[in-house]
Amino acid sequence: MPEKLGGDIRLVVDKGEAFVEPVGKAEMFLVTKHLPEATPKKAARPMVGEKFEVRFWNGTYKLHDDGRRSGTLKLSVTDDGVVSGFYYSDKDGQKYEVAGKVGNPAHSIQFHVTFPRTVQDFSGFLFTGDGSVMAGSTRLQDRDTGFYAVRQATE
């Protein structure tokens, strides 16, 4: 940082050793443990029962597409089954829009990911035993393949 802008800390090099020290009224602290109040609240995992509800689709999944692509899929589903969310590519970290609809039966879904030059369609089913995995088929540029997605444990 340019000296004329000031700052709260400065790097000092003395006899080949470097260290950081506070400037003026600034103070430095050593953090030795995680602050409990900084821990994000975990969302309740869906408890799949006799009746499958569309809300079970809500959550974050690790999506694996044909063994070629992977990423994070974040789905939000309204009570009437409208799907929205985002797909974050593991390859480049880019964020892409997701839209679709929960089908009939309620454990089926159709959604698409909108990329800059194409759209990829997905059709799948959420496991009704525990809601932890979805699997199905996908179509990208006239090529049909399979996919699966595992619900993330942070949910």
C-alpha cells in the first residue's frame, strides 16, 4: 500500500527477518479458536416420510454429469413445484442459472441449466428413501447421457 494512504499495520524487515506490527492506535490479536457465533446455522435435512413433498428438493447438491463435468447445484423449489437456483461449475467456478419444475410424481424433476451458448436439460428422480441422491438423464447439444447428484452434508 502506498505510504501516503496510511494503514493499520506495516511490514518491517530488520536484519533479514520480517514481521508485521500495528500502526498508531491499531491492535493485533491472535485468533486461536473458531468463534461459535460465527458458525452458520445448518438447514434442517428433509425427513422423507410416507408422503413425498416438493420441499424435499430444496438444497445443495454435488452434481456429476456423464463423468465429464461436475459442479455445485443449488435448488430452491416453491410450494407449487417451480424450480429455480444456480449451478456453479467446478471447471471454471462460473455461476449459471437453473430453472424447471417438479413433476408428477413429486420425486421427479425436470430442470435446465442455461450456459452462454446452449441450454442443458435434466430429467431425474430424488431417492425417496432418504432424499440424499438424485439421478437421471441429461441432454446437451443432441447428446443424451446420465447424471447423479448427492445432497451436500452441510444441508
